[in-house]
Amino acid sequence: MKILSLDYGDKRIGLALGDTEARVAVPYGILENRGRTYVLHQLKILLIKENIGKLLIGLPLALT
């Protein structure tokens, strides 16, 4: 199964693509954060294009 991981930021969203069968994750790119509508539309396109089975969103626990 393919997994898309998001590192959500105010200006940019980092993307990584993982595969449970290959047990590997690789950087996928950056999505400009141009507002909720834009981001959701771009993510929908990406989820369909890459046949993503799960979506993970990072939770920053230590911002120093």
C-alpha cells in the first residue's frame, strides 16, 4: 500500500511517499500552502494519481 506523508507548514507542505511492501519512504516534493481549497484540490489530484491508500499528517511535538 502507498502512503503519503505530510509535513504541514504555514508556507509549504513537505511530501513523502512510502510503500508498505518495499518498506521504504522517499521525499516526494513540496506543495505551496496557498490556502485550504488549493491544498485540498492538489492533494486530491495527487492521491488519485499515485493511488494512495493512506494519508499521514505530521504532528510537531517540539517546536524550539
